[in-house]
Amino acid sequence: MDARCFTVGPVAENAWIARRDGATSALMIDPGDEPERLTQAVEALGVSIEAILITHCHFDHIGAVAELARATQAPVHCPRAEVPMLRDPNAYTWPGFGPFEGYEPEETVAGGERLQLAGFAIGVIATPGHSPGHVTYVIEGEDAIFSGDVLFAGSVGRTDLPGADHATLMRSIATLLDTLPDETQVLPGHMGTTTLGRERASNPFLRELAAR
């Protein structure tokens, strides 16, 4: 898999463009801001976006969804529980950010789905805790996940936001650790990449899981 990271916007969110090596069809994950830059990246790569996948609907992950959906004509897959946030992002945005354009998604996911997009088989795992309907996309056969704001290198997603819950987040992370191999690459919504095994061994926020 060829996965390109574009760190965008005022809170340094990672938007991703992923394709099979050399393919002309690709996925876009969490286009949070800077739509012109992302559109230019699509053109420079010579790919068409087959689908836009959203892990969760905090403003920094969806700020460019409407513009990218228009530019690419790709259907948007949104966590079902967070469709209201995508429809009206300004009602959920923190003071000082925005305004953002809302969007009505073509598809919804809730966990348990298996998608076939851009040549990838993609499993969807419900991973709430940072936000109520957060999902993680598992790229089957590639040992990689697009994990949004669940797990970071040396850290975990915030749980001091509306609809967040620490215990729920820990259960979601435990699900990932229990069902996926340690070599799984974590392609997160902020900061650098890591692996599940590295975080299992060294992430200080996961000590309570190691004690299970």
C-alpha cells in the first residue's frame, strides 16, 4: 500500500491518500482542512478518489469533506452516530475555529462492515471513546489501520470532549490490541505512525490494559 500523509489545518491533523502500489484508484481518509492542497495532491498523484472515509466528525477531521466530495465526486462514508455532526459541523465546533460547510454523507458505517473500495478489502471496527461513533478502518492484508484519534505514538485520544469517555476508549483500544497483530501499522489522525506492538509495550496510557 502507498499511503501519503498530509498534515493540514490549525491543529495539525493527518489527512491520508491511500492506494495500492501504482494504482490509479485511491481512498481519502479524514480530509480535515486545506482542500486546495489535497486536491492538488490528488492531481499530482494521478489518481481518482473512489471514496472518502471519515473516522469521526470532529471539525479537524471533516473541515474539507464537502469541498473534496465535490471536487472528486467520491461518496463519503461517515460514522452513523455522527452524521448530525457532519451535517452541521458548526454546531459542534469549538470557539475560534470555522466556519465549516456541512455535508450529507452517501454512506454510513457503524462497525462490523466490510468494504471493497479502491482495490482494498476494508474492515470497519467501532472504536468509540474519543467521540461517540468513532470507527477504525482496517486495511486487510496490509497490516495497517487508519485509526483517527483513538491511539497515538505514546498517547491516546482525548476524553475531555463532549461525548467522550475514558473507559470506553480503553475498551476500544483493547479491541484493537486483542484482534489485530502487533506488527499492525497505526496510521493516526495526528502525529507520526507507530505499531500496535510498540504501543502495547511502551505507551504509558496503556498500562491499565497490560495489567489485565
